[in-house]
Amino acid sequence: MPITSAGPLALGINWAHDSSVAICSPTGILFSVAEERVNLLKHYYGFPIESVRTAFKHLGITGKDISVVGVSTRKPLFPFHDNHVVVELDGSVSGPGLTAYPDWTPNAPRGKAPKIPGGKSGEKLKGTNWEGFEDRHWSAYHQQLAELGLFDLAIRYFYCAHHRAHASTAFRFAGQDDRMCVMTLDGKGDGCSGTIYT
């Protein structure tokens, strides 16, 4: 069912436990799926590549239709893609995308993709928590993501601090315009277990 929604499309990625993706437009969520529903591994921990493929296929889109990719971590997963910014816990924003692409808009003309790092990602993961799970690490999917068109420099990547992402969702869906207090409690998102925002 090809989409007909006007406006930019955003791909949201949760890559850790219970990994999942969602594709949104200015009108709302168009499609979302948890990786466990596609690969049948309960509470899948890793990069949700099959969910990305499923979402694209279901909506009849490619990377050329995506303007924004949002990832629920402050750590840039793809630092070689210069058009990215990082939103910290306190809301401050930094990253090469602010200066390299200062006039970025959701309808930016398509540019060329950056050079993707070569080599086997598994070698870099020896001695880390990912050892033995190299095939789930985001670096294992550089080529597939490039083939999907997701490294085009017209796409802006937003890496949002994990707890700020949780708090933002709660705030935006609370249905109130007034000031409010939002508390997040989590195991360790971006090295933090909880926050309180006003």
C-alpha cells in the first residue's frame, strides 16, 4: 500500500533491547513494527534491519522518501554520515550537521552518500559486550543501509539522548500544553537510569 501522505517522512530506530522502527509523517505514525515480530526472536537486542526492510516494503518507499532518521541514543551510530546532530539530555544540540549542512530542510535535494568504512566490523568488537553477537551490531549493516538509500547526505540523522527521547514522547502525548513534570526510569539508557524534566 504505497503512501500518499504529503510532507517529509521520518524513520525512528530503537536499536537496543526490544528493537523496533516506526515511520512517521506530519499526519502521524504510518507504520511501526518490533524486530521480534519479523525475525521471531523474543525481545531482540540489536539493530532492527529486518524491521526497516519490512516498513519500506509495506509502505512502498525507499530511502529516497526519508528526510529524517531519529535514533534513541546520543551516540552517533554512523559518524561517517556528516549530516547528523546530537540532542543531549539537557536539550543542547551539537554535531557536524549544524555546520556542514546549516540550510538543511526536510525537502533538501538529494546528495551523494558518504564513503562507508570498510573492513570487518567483528574485529573491532572483540573483547566488548558485542563479542559473539557481531551480526546484531549496527556496523554489520552499513552496506544494507546504503543499498536502502539511508546514507544519502540529504537525510539528517538525529541522535537523541535515550531518556530525553522517552520524556519527549511522554510530554507530547500527554495532551496538555501547560508546564508539566516528566520522570523517566530505565535500566541504563545512554548510561543514565532516570531523569526528571519540567
